[in-house]
Amino acid sequence: MALHKGPEKHDERKISVNPFYGEANPVGGMTEAPPTHRLPDTPLAPNTAYQLVHDELMLDGNSRLNLATFVTTWMEPQAGVLMAECRDKNMIDKDEYPRTAELERRCVAMLADLWNAPDPSAAVGCSTTGSSEACMLAGMALKRRWTTRNADRYPGARPNLVMGVNVQVCWEKFCNFWEVEARQVPMEGDRFHLDPQAAAELCDENTIGVVGVLGSTFDGSYEPIADLCAALDALQERTGLDIPVHVDGASGAMIAPFLDEDLVWDFRLARVASINTSGHKYGLVYPGVGWALWRDKEALPEELVFRVNYLGGDMPTFALNFSRPGAQVVAQYYTFLRLGRDGYRAVQQTSRDVATGLAERIAALDDFRLLTRGDELPVFAFTTADHVTSYDVFDVSRRLREGGWLVPAYSFPENRQDLSVLRVVCRNGFSHDLADLFLADLTRLVPELRRQPHPLTHDKEAATGFHH
């Protein structure tokens, strides 16, 4: 989560209370305006407290118009009811809430089957708070397996993890927190993700694994997982190094099984040891829930699993968090049950159709150039055409915010820092109608942007709220 500093002295003010909100204070008298950065001395009436918080939250952006986030912003009312019924259940307390635990187990089994585990009953997995935690757990398993194999050299030898420079920041966090060297394959030219051969060349006897991303957050493209595994197979033949692969399928692992069934990226590849996904992205569940699966018990070292009995029963647990609500897991099971394969296919195909259709129409505006077309993840990236000099992508992002649209503008990493793009994420709930409205606003802005003397957004960090 974000880190927050305490308030400056001049920020220590009271909230302004509308006289209509003034209800009798539970301890007598009318409610006084409460402070904002310290606990008030007396209670507030519940309706007053609600209204104060509600009013401030009105200044948040509209989540349905947020084209930056991959996170689910719409679910059916029935899912919301189930989540409300389970928000007080501690997910970890499997002895007290055995049916919630059973629904988690069923979700793991469904994902093992969906991702073609050789023996779904042998696959092991767990729910997490999201893909970031799932990636941490997968990385820990890779490191522990390497440590065990290299007990005679570790800790003298420093482990490393190979990945593309386009990985989500959680992988950089993992390497930092767990003291693993991050070896990143740079972008080159129009290749915006990992190159399999370049990844294999970075591997050595200290490599704990290679991360392949099924759906880059930079541009929505799939990394070639099968080609990556083939390159590592060839490496093993030459050197004897047996390097496992983890697939970060935060988004694509809930797209490819339904829309790209012939694409081989999952446990069908013997080198794939583990896979993660975000249930709260294209798993179609409100945040936060993620999933981490290993192909078998060998891929998840037993010593990483803790067993506790002080909540009752014998509970194996492998997680960074201990207490968390069962609501999101229940919502995931509801969605699996509600949609099935055909339902997921229909929802994801609609999102892809919206993405590809909108991308084509933006490309037709002549002022923009597509990097991706939304035909893998329902996500596409575009930039200004070479002949456009009066404005840049940061100006476009800033002007779109005036209409409520949140579209991130950002620069690519090392080797392609010259390239800045806009990215549009099409999720369930972003309909063809909303895409039409978005295009109309963008089309209306283009003539105004052309009249600028030059790009106006000098502070690129302030131009967009997106930080990769």
C-alpha cells in the first residue's frame, strides 16, 4: 500500500459540517466539527459520520471511467450481497468457517483444471490478496528450491531471477525484499517485452527461475511462454542447467484459456512450475483476491507451509497475510459458478471486441499510432504520430481527465525511454456505448490540441496519476 506522511501543521483543521447534518450527539448536545488528523474527543452520530466521509469521496474519480486500472469495477448485485454476508469471516480461520475454506479449495481445483495441470488433484495452490502477494509466494518457492539444491554454496552465492524489464513492480519488490538479483531483459526497437533467447543468455547456476508475463501491463501483449521454455530446454541440453519458469498471468491467465485455447503457455509446458492470476482483474471479482498455483507438491517446498492450531483444527497456511476477509474468495466462487467456461468466454470476447474496435477507430484519427491492438489482453497502447508536434500523450491524458476519463500516459523503461504512450484497459462494464463516448471526447479534443503552440505538460510526473 502507499506510504503516507503525517500532516503538516497547517493541515490540522476541522471538517466543515453542514447544519443539516447536525444530529444529537450520542453523549448529548449537537455534533461539533471533528478534526481531520487526530481522533475526535467525542463520538459522532452515524449519519453525520457517513455524510462527512461520503461527501469527501465524491471527489474521487468514477471507477467505471478509469481506463488505467485492470481491476474489476462492476459485479452483479448478487455478488455484492454475498460479499457483504462474508465480510466478517476471517479467511484463515478454516476450522470456524469450513465452507468458506471449501469454496477456496474448489476455486484452486477449477484453476488447476483450467490451466491444464497434468494431475489437477496433485496441484497445490492458495488464494492471496492479489497477484503481488501471489508473485511473492511464487518467488519464495523458486528461491527455496534453488537454496536447497545449492546448500553447499548458499549464502555465499547470490541468487538471481531473470525477467523482462516490463514486469510489474511487484517483481522488483520481491528481488529487493528477498535479496535476489534482478536480471532484466531490456526492450529493443518494437519489442516491448521479454526475448526468450536473451532471457536464456542471462541464466546461470545461480538463477532461481525465469518470469514470463502473460499480458504485459505496458502494452497488453503476451510474452512467448512456449518459446521461453524451448530456449531454456536448449540451455539445459547445452549446460545441464534446469531453470523453472513462473508465469505471471495476472490478467492473461483469465483471458487465454477462454479466447486463445490453442496458445500453449500453462502447465502443459513441463518447465512451468507455477502460475498466478488476479481474481480481481479479468477473474471479474472486486479487489482484492489473487491466486497462486504450483503444478505439484515438489514445486512448493513443504518447509514454506506453516501449520497452526490456535484457531482450532490443523491449518496449513502459505501466505504473507494472516487475517483477511473471505468475501472475495466467495465472490470468485460465485463468478466461476455463475459464468462457467461459456460465460467467461462471452464476457472476455466482448471486452476484446471493444478493445480492438476502439483501437482501430483511434488509429483512423491519423494523429495517433498504435503499438498494440487489444487482440491479446483487451488492452492497447498508442502514441502520437510522428507528424504531431503541438501536443504529446501527456496533454491528451490531461485533457481527457476534464471529461472524467482516466487514461494513463507514461514513458517506457530503459532503451525505449524515448517512447511515451497512452494505454486503454477495456474491462467488463466498459461497453461499446462507453467506447463510443470516449472516442467522441477524444475526437473533439484533437482539433483543440492541434492548435497548441507546443506540448504544454512540462511536469510529466504531474501529468498523470499512473505509476507503473
